[in-house]
Amino acid sequence: MTIYIYTEKYTRRFKYIAEHIFKRILREDVIFLRDLEKAKQCKEPIICYSRTTTLPKAINICPHGLLFQSDIRSQEIAVSDWEGTRIFFQTGYGSYDVPFDIFSASFYLLSRYEEYGAPVDEEGRYKKENSLAYKNGFLDRPVVDEWAYRLEKMIVKKFRCTPMVKIGYRVHSSVVIDNYYKYRHCSILTNIGKLISKFFRGDFKNLKKQLKVMFYIEKDPYSNMKEISAFHNDVDLTPSFFVMVKKGKKDCRNKYSLFWSLSKSLRRMYVTGLHPSYGSGTNTKQMAEELKKLENDIVKNHVSSNLFHQLKFEVPASYESLLKIGIEEDYSMGYYDAVGFRAGTCTPFRFYDIKHESKTRLRIHNLVFSDRTLREMGVKPNDMATLLKPLIDRVKAVEGQLCCAISNCAISDSGRWQGWKTPLSSVYRYASLLETNDKRSAENLTK
């Protein structure tokens, strides 16, 4: 169906968010009307987005004002409940049909309005504790998508029309490689330090394994491309790889970041993206150098996607750097220490640059969870499914995209990652079965 929207003030912000809600989430066509008389005569499903006018045959929504502004201002926000979901920017009083400005609230979350000029942690990351979603208990819900579906139900009921059939749920698995060797090719001092540490901890099993790897008796546990492929084949998923090519003092200390066999596999089999080094999140020149090395020396192909190391990035500076070096997809929109929906959505969206009031070509993917995040949260492997299954179900309910990230270290099932591989596989299998609409088999995995 086609949705008509009348607004008395047509802005870039409004066009951006309305098109995202209807075209990207609901997969419906949208046409904007600025002529009130045409709006009054419209016999198709129509939304009236106006402070001064309501239409008896329309879904009336009162604007908050955020979409009519052209700068960043301090916003006083009160969060309340609406039929089981959290809302803010409440404006729906009197003759209005929706109790809040769904367009302004969605724009606030997607644009990451709250992150502009906000305090950061000691690593330069935006803190989850400052986010509206975390403070008000809806970080675990893709509220933008849920609001959109609720609005569509109102339209269908009022106009007795048929919505577009939604078949959009999919799983995107990112594999991060910032250490391709755990022991082999590390410096002598690094390996000696690891051996001494294991000795004094009484960890003779892993000490023996390290020696075997160092003397080429066994394969290095992190050099596990075959295991990664088997892991994903078993759950019927195809991963994308994000590879670090430069090391800093806070990155892995391997002398060689990549091995020839890894390069060969990536070129032949997989989509590969950039995994910038720790210090290059806002350093455009350094990031460009790393991208060039990845393209020329490793994959021998154009690279257009990115996932920031340790999710260390700043809005908008890091995104501006990605745009300058030609990156078109980013999979980093998540918190280092919390799972959920940082941007309030599970539908990929174009980054809107508030500084320049323009929609960019950079497409953002919300990272729902990663192995590193689960470790940072202190989640035990056996508790993983209990935490993640509701998130996966909510993505499926709105036919969104489930983005998740794991490292080759976690697949190695060694060292501090021992015991992680099987629970991760169970979670991935559950998510994959939902993609094929095999709900019963998926449910059986968590019983």
C-alpha cells in the first residue's frame, strides 16, 4: 500500500525518518503532501503531521518540534508506557491519534542525537549509562521498529487496507580477527612471559600446548579458518570477516597479523571488512593506510565495510572518517559492555549527519551482541541463551536484521575462551533456524 503524509513543514530530518520508517522498516511506499486541500481530498491512507491542523479521515500525529529544528539542543525527555512499549516526546493530546511524536522519537535514536558532545569513558567511548534507552529500561527492545509496526496496525484498522507482507529477518555474523596467532610468531619475550605465567598458575596443560605450538608440533589455536567455516556451515550461515592489519601497544602484539593461508581463504571465500587498530577510530589518515594495506596486501579487492576495534568510535567524528576513506557499511553500533539496540532499531539505516543536516551514504547496522560484550558483562557461557534468546525473538518479530560478532579467539575454545564455542553455536543455530521460520526446532534448542 501507499501511505500519504501531510506536513505543514517539510524538512530533511522529517523526510529522512519518514522514509526510513515506511520504506525501510515497513516496506511501504510513501508520498509527501504539502498542499492542505489535496490532503483533505485524499482517499488513500494518510497521516497528518501538524500542530495546527487535524484531518478527520487521517491518522493525526502532533509534532514535537525536533524535526523542524536545524541544530542540536538540550532536550527535556520524559519516558512513559504505551500499550507495553516505552515512548517519549509525548504530544498526543486531544484529537491526536498517537500519544507521542513517533517521527521525532525515532530520529532522536537513529541519529544518535544524544551522543553529540556527550561525555565518554576513559577509552573515548560513549557510555551506556548516559543513554536514554539504558536509563529507562528499553535498550533490549528495537523500539523504533516496534513503533513502526504499531503505527501500521493503526493505519490498517482505520483504512481497512492490506499491509505489505514482511519477509525480512536475517542473521549477519561478523568474525573479528585481530589475533591470528596466539603463540606462533609472537616475540620471544612475549612467549616466555606467557610460559612463566602458566607455570606459576600451575596451568601445565596449556603450558605444554604452548610449547607444542611454538615447536610446530601442533597448530596455533587462533589459526582456525577451517574451524570458523565449519562453525558457520553447521548453523547454515555465511560470515563476513573483519581483519586488523596494524598493531598498536593496546592491540595484539603478534609480529605478523596475517598468514598466507588466511589471505588466500579470505580472497577466495568471504566478504572482508576493515577492523581498524585501537588508535585509528578518528584518525582518518591512519585508517586510510590500514584500509589500503588490507585491500592491496590481503584481500586484493575493494573493501567497503567496517567494524571498529573494541567498539571504540565517536559520533560523528568516526563516521566522518569512514565516509572520507570510502567505507559504506558499518557494523559497530553497539555498546562494549551491554547487549541490545543502541540506536533503538534492528533495521539498517543511513547515518544522518546532524552537523551538516544531510543523509549520508554510510549505512549503519545495529550490533545486537558480541562475544567480547558478553565477557565484559560477566555472562557465563551456560547463561548465554537465556540472555540472548529474547533479543533474537524481538528481531524476528519485526523482521529485522540480527547482527552479531564473534572473534576467532572464541571459536578456538582455548584459554579464557574455553567452553564458549558450544554455547555460541547453540545461540547461532537458534537464530538461523528462525531465519528459515523453523520456530519449533529453534524452541527445542533452548529447552
